[in-house]
Amino acid sequence: AQTVTQSQPEMSVQEAETVTLSCTYDTSENNYYLFWYKQPPSRQMILVIRQEAYKQQNATENRFSVNFQKAAKSFSLKISDSQLGDTAMYFCAFMINFGNEKLTFGTGTRLTIIP
Amino acid sequence: KAGVTQTPRYLIKTRGQQVTLSCSPISGHRSVSWYQQTPGQGLQFLFEYFSETQRNKGNFPGRFSGRQFSNSRSEMNVSTLELGDSALYLCASSPDPENNEKLFFGSGTQLSVL
């Protein structure tokens, strides 16, 4: 069974600063996907960034980037130049690929951007 | 293109009743999965349907069931509601098995059991 751990229940950072959210996971699989989802007060889960385990290069999406350490089973999210709209719950999630739609989520980190 | 649509947005029921929640996936998406979100247990996978067949099921009692129609729309049903069933129920859709890493979520149905 897969587990995902987010050890930071809450974080806050000043607007325009950089913040890093931590995530570790446990699996015996070699091929899988890792995700960061954002859930604002609207409740909709919004995909922030995705990483395929077979890719060594860290994924980036504009101000969002990850530090994927496969051997350490670590998958942190870095948000640069943070904006007020980044305030939300952030969930790290794991999925085995090819026909298995099940996402295993961490418990989330509540991020607050301070003006 | 419209996103994943879940109805209703809010629902209040009493213990012992049953409830049906609906999810319309993005047009062209054939896989629909359901998740339960509670403050205590976090996000937990309920089940996933593809082409009207349940492919995966989470660790929930038999009171939780679902189905998918030929147009890919899905419903989930909870019978004999308990207070602990109060949660946000999220639906997600994806195009097909070869592209299943792209999940798109709806805004959920907030169920309150009194």
C-alpha cells in the first residue's frame, strides 16, 4: 500500500517570497506519478504540477517547481514570487499509472500568503 | 469545454436516509472516480468507473455504491446514512486509461447528515 505524508499542517509566507512545501511517500512501485493539487475555498481540486517517476528532470510550471528525490521518496513543491491567490490547501498525491485511477493523498498543508 | 459538474452542491439529510449524488464528466472523458473528503480522514478514494464498469474500489462499506451510464455520467449512492458520512464528495474525470494521469475534479457535493 502507498502512503503520502505531509508534515507541515500550516505555513504562512509574505507575498512575493518563496515557500517550499514538503511531501514524502512510501511505495514499492518503480513507475508512478506524483502530483501537487491546490484546493482554494471554492473546494475544487486544481492540479498544480505533475511528475513522472521515470523522469529525472524536475517538473516546473511557471512559478511552481518540484524537487523530486526518488531514492529518498521525497517530492517538495516550491512556489516562487508567492501571490495572494496562492492561499489554499495544498495536497501531495500519488498514483500508479496505467489503468489505475486511484490517487492517494497526503493530509494537506494550509498555505496562507500574507499581504 | 465545460468542466466536471457535480450536483447538487449542498445536501442535508438525516440519519437512516439514502442519498444519490451526480457527476457529469468533461465531454469525451470516459473514466470517473469518486473521493470522500473529511477533516478527520482527509481525502479517500471511493471507486472508479470506466465504460460503465467499476475498475477500482476503496475501503468503504457496502452502503456506498456507484454506477456509470453509457454517456459516462456517474452517480454514487449512500444508503442508511450515518453521521460520519458527512463529507465533501469529489468527483474526477479523465480521458482514457492511456491518459489517466490527467484527472480533473469538480467542486464537490457537501453532504451534511443530521
